[in-house]
Amino acid sequence: MTRTEEIRTSLQAAFAPETLEVVDESESHRGHAGYQDGGESHFRVKITAPAFGGMSRVARHRAVHAALGADLMGRIHALALEISA
């Protein structure tokens, strides 16, 4: 399973999102710190889920990081999050 698929699967299971977009932006970071041949190092996630209602921005980010888990987060160099309820 690719990291993109792992991210998508983890977030769907944790939040049952109304919308979920996982974009591998690694190629645009070629030559920068953390870039890995083959990509899958820099991601942008756009997610909308009722589960985020009432949470602060920091709490939303922490919830996503917890849902992805330490192992997967350790294999990602950069994760840009756009989260809404």
C-alpha cells in the first residue's frame, strides 16, 4: 500500500469524511530537504468531516496526526492540512 493510500484509508476510518483529497506534492519539492526519489514525502490533505466541529485548529491537526499514527507520520516529511467541519 502506498503512503497516499495509507493516509486516505486512515482518515476515512477515523473521520468518515464528507470530502477527502490526498495529493502527493513531492515532485514540486525535488531538490529540497526531505525529498525522496519516487515521491511520497510531501502531501497536502483537504478534509471535511462533522467530527471536526467544535474543535480548534490545533485540535483538528492533532486529531489528524493521531489518526495517521506515529509510524506513518515518521515516514512523511511534510503534511499540509486544510481541515473543516
